[in-house]
Amino acid sequence: MLIDHIFIAVQPGAPQAAVLADFGLAEGSGNRHPGQGTANRRFFFDNAFIELLWLENAAEAQNDATRPTMLFERLTGGGSPFGICFRPSPGDDSPLPFAAWRYQPAYFPPGVACDIALAPLSEPMLFHIAPGGRPDALPPERAQPLAHRAPLREITGVTVVQPRCLPPVAVPVVFAAGDAHLLEIEFDGGVRGRSHDFRPALPLIFKY
């Protein structure tokens, strides 16, 4: 199982994207999610991407199909502001390491769905989508900017800090206890020994 992308709940329009651009990230394409009531701005790396996600349509986010995701609550300041999407490793068909329910939003292509972990709102939204794939393997017509002014290539580690530490889960994420919700993302194995703290704009630290 690999990390496909990570979302952070933000204000409508994601003005927080400015601090990522100022740091040196090139912004990719954004999406609107018809029927789910959400929209995003995205920053891509070779193996995964970061999504700034906001509530666009409250009625759609609370319809019968979307309400169980608790995205409305998560995007309006309730619980953990993070979500982590996984994809299968090549050749891996093992069962998911967490109990989940199947979600098939209207904007997904036919036959595609994701599995969302059964977890309280206080914890990050963990979900799994197949097939998924690396941004650096997208066909030319869907290619995203991967060359950043900041010297970052691949996401190699993710730590989620929150007031209550989660019990061990067999996913490629570290969970730690702390005073507030915080996301630490490591790039390229932390080879440069540097870090950048995006607070207070975003509950986010890069280590690279």
C-alpha cells in the first residue's frame, strides 16, 4: 500500500495555496467534485500529491450519498482536517488493513470506487482507491507540473500529530500524540536536513 495523496481542509478557494507557492511549489490543476460539494487545488510530486480541499456546496456535501463521509463536518472545522488516500502497491492484492465501507461518488468514472475507513471524525479520513498511480507516470494529456523551485521530488514519509494517538495501523503513516492537529511530510528521505513550518496558514511542516 502506497500513499496516493493527502488532503488538508481549507477555506473556500484555498487562499492558503499562496504559502506553498511562495515556498517554491508549482501548482497543478484543480478539480470540482459534482455531487460531493467539494473542490480543490493541488500540488504534485513524482509519487503523490497534496490536495487543499474545501466545501463548495453544502447541500451536495450533505446528500444521502456523501453525508456518511463526514466531509461536511471535516471541512467546516470539525475533527481532524486531514485525509490520506492510499493506492495498492504494484502486484499487491492483499486485503485492506482497516475496516471500510465502499463509496462511489457521482464524479468518479463508472466502476471506480474508494473504500473509506470506519473511524471517528477526530481521526484523519483514511481511504483507499484502486488502481491509482504515480503522477510522474500520467499520460502526456494529463501530466502535471513536477519541477518545483523548491528542491522536492518524492514524498517519503508522513506523520500525523493529533491530540490522541491512534493505535498501530498497517498503513505507511506514523501517528503521534500532540497538542494540536499537525501534518509532517518528509521529502526525499530528508536528505538535506532542512524543514519548513507553514503554520499558522496551514497545520503543515515539510522536512526535506
